[in-house]
Amino acid sequence: MTQLQGEGAVAPLCVLMGVSRASYYRDWSERSPKAEETQLRDLVQRLALGERFYGYRRITELVRRTGWWVNRKRIQRLMQEDNLLALRRGRLFRPATTQSRHGFVRWPNLARSLIPTGIDQLWVADITYVRLSEAFVYLAVVLDAFSRKVVGWAMADHLRAELAIDALEMALRARKPHGLGLVHHSDQGVQYACEGYIQRLQDAGVQPSMSRPGCPYDNAMAESFMKTLKTEEVDGSAYRDLAHAKSRIAAFIEAIYNPKRLHSALGYRSPEEFETDRQNHPHLSTTRRPLPRPATTTTTVPY
């Protein structure tokens, strides 16, 4: 009978079924909320198990995308009751990836006063280590600061400048930003300050920018991606060798992070989704997308 509730008045249905309205509402109040809670709990469990590293905020967004009108506190309560906690790993040994003692030019920090309003206005670059079973390899990335999308990346078993240049070349091929006034921001590491890297930037019409010494917050966006990568892919994996690590990280970037991974700073959209939304709707807010409206049904309130 509850399935017909939105299709007509309750009183005629009660007459048809031979029950009083008071009995109907008493039975509905006891069973319907419990059924709804069970359905929601099942959905939350499936989403949380599918996205092991998502906390209650991102799970809430995924639930809303299925059409549920629900707030974060309720999702947080359900996840706590079912012990659906996002996975985290403790800190391990971290090999150094930045060598800033060199004689190359240290370019001024242009990113501090730059707030991008579109793609290919500010790129951020960084290098991190990836642990294998018995060694370390290294990953260089280039991100678009507007959408957080990884536009270039490369992996190698060394920290020579070719590693960073390979990531840059991928980004330049993918975005073709020549003449757009693009700023490229990085730390003062020798890989980014060397003549070969700077020359490639200038050949592409890209302006170099570098963080202040000993201030990682100047490149916080790249650091944030590295933390996400370590938490959601690297720390839970056991890579056999460079080729294995490269294939897994490629899959994470290209199949999960860029097209699917939700960002609170992007209104809980993925980088590719955010870029598409902005391209189709230039005046769309850069914060939250509108919440889905609940289905419109006619419900008679008891009195």
C-alpha cells in the first residue's frame, strides 16, 4: 500500500483495504523508516567497500548522486556504526627527492599571487618516490592547478632531469598551451632549475616559477596529489618492479584519479568532470554543484 501512497488519497485506499487510517499510519511509521534505513545502509556499505579510501564526506556525495536526499551526519553515523573507516597507513622511511643545492637560477614565485580562472593558466610539478619490494623508483607529475587534473607524468629508477622533462613533454603534448601565458610552478630542485628543463619551458612559451626555500606550502597542490596517490594506491600495493608500478599508477591516474576521484575543492567533482562542466557552463560555480532534489510525491500527513 505504501507504494500507492503518492498516487492518490490515503482514505479511499484504507477503505479499499478494509483498514482504518490510524492503523495504516501506525504500521507505516513502524516499518517504512526502517526499510528506508536498511536500503540506505546497504548503499553506503557498497559504496564504502568500493571506495576504500573515501571518508564520509565523499561517500555522502556519492550517495546524493544516486538520488538520495541525505546529509553528512547521517552517513557518518552509518559508517561509524558499521565500522566503515577509510584506510590509512603510517609513515615509513622517505628518501629525499629534492636537491636544491645547485648553481642554477632560482626563479621568482609567481604562483603565490595567481588565482587561476581556467585551465592551462597555472601548472604545478613535483617528484615523489614509490617503494618497490627491494628498491625505490620515482614519479614526476604535472598538474593543472585549476582542475587538479594530472596532465603529465613519468616514472624512472633515477632522479635525473630526464624524469621531470618526460612528464613535462607529456603535458605539453596533451594540452598544447603555447601562447596562453601559462605559469609552471615547482620547487627549487635541480631537475626543475637545470638548463634543459628551463629551456624546454621557454621554447613552449611557459613562464617558470619556483617555491621559496624550505616552504612546501607554496606547492601544496602537488603535495596534496602525492598524498592522495600514496594513500589510495601506493601504500596498499606491493609492486614487483618498475614496470608493475608504472602500469598500476597509470591505471590509477587515467582510470580513477582524473575521471572519477572527487575533490571537495571542485564541488565534489572529478578533475575531468570539473573541466567538462566549466567548458559547457563557463559561469558554473567552482565550489559545490547543486544537490539532487528529492522525488516529488504526494504524501498525506496524518492529523
